[in-house]
Amino acid sequence: MKLLAWLTEAFITVFGITRPRPEEQRVAQVAIGGFLLAFLFAIASLVTYFAVELRAHPH
């Protein structure tokens, strides 16, 4: 949960969105942090896939 909390805090700080109320903070951490974590994982997966493909099939 600390990673999700950190990602959410970074997103809120960078984009300047309104902070969630204390009772909504957990939901915001899961929603925003989960989305950002999934996005970062998808980007890392694509980069790894293309790096492996380029190495396996150089032109």
C-alpha cells in the first residue's frame, strides 16, 4: 500500500488535483495508484518486448 500511497501523492502533487477527503483517501489510492502502477507496468512490458524482439530478429 505504501507504493500506491506514494504514487497517488506524486500524482496529486504533479497535477495539482484536489486532495481526497480522509474517508476517501483509501479508494483514491487504490484507483489512482493502481492505474498508474498498471500503466507503468504496461510501458515496461512493451519496452522489454520490443527490446527482446529487436535482439532476436536484427535487420
